[in-house]
Amino acid sequence: MNNKDEFYTKLKVQLEDTTRFPADYLYKFIVPTTENQVTEVEGIFDKTGAVIKTKKSKTGKYVSVSIMLKLKNSDEVISYYKKAEKIKGIISL
């Protein structure tokens, strides 16, 4: 099992212990502004009813993206993280 698998296994256990689904879940990402990463993040959550807020860093090199979304279960939470991790330079908080 690699580190990502271990991380998602632990996350699933934590979510199921602490969250009663369906629930609103807050994703937070930091993305560089070098390419179209913000658009890519927004595309993952397009047509889901998510509330997306962005804020540029003081230097303008990064954008903080906060996404609030109602999800059915822990597997759904993890599936969005797995989609987002494919975006170049993204940091999940």
C-alpha cells in the first residue's frame, strides 16, 4: 500500500467517525496561477451545486480555492480529492 492509499484509508475512517452523511464538506486548495489550475479545480465541481470562493495571494502567484459541497458519503469526499490531485501544483489543505 502506498502513501496515498494509506492517506485515503485513514481519511475514510476519520470521516465516518466524525461526520454524519449527507453533509456539507469544505474543500480547501492552494493552486499556482501559472496555468489554468483554478479553472481546472472549478471544472471538477461544475454542475454539482458547489459554492466556490477564490482569493489571490498577496504576490498573485497563488490562489486559495474554498469549495462547499453537500456529499452523500465518505467515498464521494475522497473521489473529489482524487480528481483534484491530478491538477499540476495543487495543494490540498
